[in-house]
Amino acid sequence: MVERLLVKKGNGVRRTKGEILFDCLNVAVMVLVLLITIYPFYYVFLSSISGVRIAAGLRLLPNQPTLSAYKLLFEYTLLWNAYLNTIVRCVLGVTISLLVTALAAYPLSKRWLPFSGALTNYFLITMLFGGGLVPTYLLIKDLNMLNTVWALVLPGAVSAYNTFIVRNFFRSIPEALEESAMLDGANWFTIWSFIIVPLSKPVLATVALWVLEPLHGIPSVAVGVAGVAAFLGLRVCTLKEFRSSLNWENLVFIGTAMGLATVFSYTGIDTWVVGLVGPALEHLAFSPFLFVAGIALVTVALRFVIASEMAFINIFMAFMAPMAISLGINPWVVGIAVYAMVNPWFMMYQNPIYMAAFYSVDGRMVNHAPMAAYCAVYLAICLAGLLVSVPYWMATGVYAL
């Protein structure tokens, strides 16, 4: 069998007819896929250099070639300002984000670091709670960053999620490399600069693509898959380690939980549930306190069914906003009540950020049971804040029956 497949001839290897046929078919299929992929871009280029609008259909040459469109485009000065701002934002944003993330992740990767648990919880809190749009604007204003590129770069420079991802990668690097470097007289910054960072190019490239996602539009899932392929291709981890060292049960649970939103949306369960609950809340509108409390409690209850936060907000507001307007209630009352209560984590699938943070450290950071109790306290505080706001809303006419 081996002699038939590998027939040596000189220094080369003569392939069988089956192998040659397979290679020919493989090349033909790949060329066809390449042409199908490239032609839409070529068609757009033909349209841009055609003097008269070309008809739909397969075309290989332009109609009345002209460069007038490009001349008009290049004369538009704001275009170059936009490109300059984009380039500056990309370069500064990625550089600062990777630098700060790697610097923060390296000490956190050391289990012997004093107060490492408290520091990890400090980062985790920023994943669960945020100041909101208005406080962020006021902070940027007080720092005199309005109308500057720093307002686009610095607020999102550090991501706790990215920091945890990089930290876990740093922990996978053998400590023997650092110990040998220290024996040669290297300090921590030298080890980080010349050993840790060069070995972490795959994860840093993945984080860079995540940071630039609003610009290049590549889904984070695709970036994650590409990162895994880079880990295997560059032999950062072997296929055997990839199969045995990962907690596949947790990954399957995360994937299933995060896919519930798509299932509910496709089957119409989310729309049906919200449409069923909406009329019941209408009967509570006579009492502002009962109405706001009802909105808050229904939000918490429905989040057990509708896993996606944004999907719930969009669907619930689509039903409740018209009803609030018909009752003389400002839709912002409903929106604020929903937004204040929409982020529980009684069950892990309710909060993908919390779930990702929990499993990124294999559950060693905290136990879920006390965190669920903290969720109840957090929601109670949010509900109290909403009820305290009701008299103000009534005094200002926002809630008026």
C-alpha cells in the first residue's frame, strides 16, 4: 500500500492518479469560491468608474469609463479628516488598550500577589455595574476631554473582560521561564517585556481585534475562533492539551445559555410572554407606586425566560411604551424602571458578562450562591431608588394620570 502511494523517483515523490485528481478538483472548487467572493467587489469597482449607471447582470468591463466619481470624492476634504480621525483612534486606542490590559493582567496572574482576590473583585465589579451615559459624559467633561480624541480612546481603554482573558493566558505560560530569567538578573518588567509579551502575541492579537470590532465589524465569535486557531497553529498549546485541559461542560453551558435568546426569538416565546403580561400591568396604572413596582418585578421575573438583555428591553418597550403614552405616563418612566432592573444574575445565563467572568477563573473567585444573594440586595436597592423617584416624577408631570 505504501509503495503504491509513495513511489520514489529521484529526490521527489510520484503521486497516485487519485491524489492528482483530488488536487485538481480542490483547486477548481477553491478558484470558483474565490471568483464568487471577489466579483461583488469588482462589480462595485466597475460601477464607480462607469459614466452611465450599468444595468444589473454579469459584466466584466466598465460602461463609458471615467474617473469623475473619484475626482469628486478626493476633493471632499472632510473625507480625509474622517480617515485621519479613524487612523488616530485605531492606533492610539489599540496601543493604549493592549498596553494597559497587559500591564494589569500580568500581576493579577500571580496567585501569590497580596490582595489578589480583592483586586480581582474590583475588576469584576466594573463588569457588573456601570455609571451610565450621563455620569460618563460628566466625567469626560470634568476631565476636559470633550471634543478631543481622548474622549474616544481613554474611557474604553481598559476592559475587565479582556484583562481576565489575558490574565488566564499569562497563567498558562510556564513559570520556569520567569525563574530562569530571574536567575540571569532580569527584573519583573524585563520578564514581562521580553518573555511574557512575545509569547502572548495570539491573545493580544485577539484582544486587538475585539477592541476594533466597532470599526471592522468582524463578530467577536469569529475573532475568538481565529484566536483558538492561532493558539493551535503557533503551538501555544497542543491539540491534546486543548481537548483535555478545557472545561468543556462549562463551555457547552455558556453556549447554550447565550443561545437561548435566539431560540426564544425564533419561536416567538419572548413576544408571547410580554404580550401576556402587558395588559395586567395596565390595571396597576392608577397607583404610581404599584405601577413602577409592577414594572420592576415583572422585569426581574421575565428575565428568567428572556435571556437576552437587549432583546428584552426592545420587546418589552415595544409593548409598554404605547400603553404608557395612552395612560398619560411618560415612556421614560417605563424605560428607567426596566433598565434599572434588567441586569440580574440569580441564574448565570441571565448575565453573560457575569457568567463569562465566573467561568474564566473556573469558579475559583467566588461561589455563585452568595453572589445570587448579593443580586437580591442589589435589585432591592434599585427598586427602592425607583420608588423614591416616583414623587419627583409626579411633581414634574412625568407621571400624570
